Amino acid sequence: MKELQYLNKYFIKYKYRFLIGIIITIVAQFFTLYTPKLVGDSIKALENSKLNPDTVRQLLMENIILVIVTTLIAGFLTFLMRQTLIVMSRHIEFDLKNEVFRQYENLSQNFYKKNRTGDLMNRISEDVGKVRQYVGPAVMYSINTFIRFAV
């Protein structure tokens, strides 16, 4: 875990994107978790035999419309969350690749004679790609899960 602290400078660099992604995640989770409540209200309205059938029909129509609207809003916000956090991870990946490339430029010819080119290329593509997956999807789904349990 100590090695991951190196990435903190990138989280700080892209803190606004990260914070916006977290805020969007919270709001999206609110809408996602509100939909089952609306369905539960609809079931309770059907179970309540004292209500007038027209009142029940009206309540069900309102809840159906609210379910559709909240689902659309939750879907759109989930899209924005993914765009915000995944794009941030792509920026971090770009910065990391440039940093590794600058380090490669400063190395001596002797280093390149001792190390195979394929291994070096693998570091700049595969290893940095794994870091991007940690910074993007892994962090995004962790935040999503934490917020779902918190809300």
C-alpha cells in the first residue's frame, strides 16, 4: 500500500475532478436508492383496501412516473460519474506515461544494453495501465459501494 502513496500527487492535481465525481456519485446513489422506496409505496397503496380505486390509480401513475424519472436521473448521473472519474484516470495515466518516458530519456546506454526493450515497453504500457485501472474503475466502484452502504 505504501507504493500507492506515490499516486497522491495525482489525486491532488486532479482534486476538483475527483471531488466532482464523488459528489455526483452521492447524488446518483440517492436517486438509485429512492426508486425502491417508490415501488414500496406503490405496493402499500395496493394493499390498502380503504382507498378509492381512482385514488390508487392516480397514486400508482404518479409513482410510476417518479420511478421512471428517478431512474433516468440516476442513469444520467452514473454516466457523468463514470465520465468524470474515468477521464481523470486517463489524465493520470497520461501523466504517468510521460513521467516514465522522461525517466527513460535520462538513463544511460548501458541500461538499455542490460534490459530488453520489450520489458521496458511493457512497463510503460501494461504497468501504467494497471495503475489507471486502480485510479479509475477501482476507486470509482469503491466510492460507489461505500456511499451505497452509508446512504
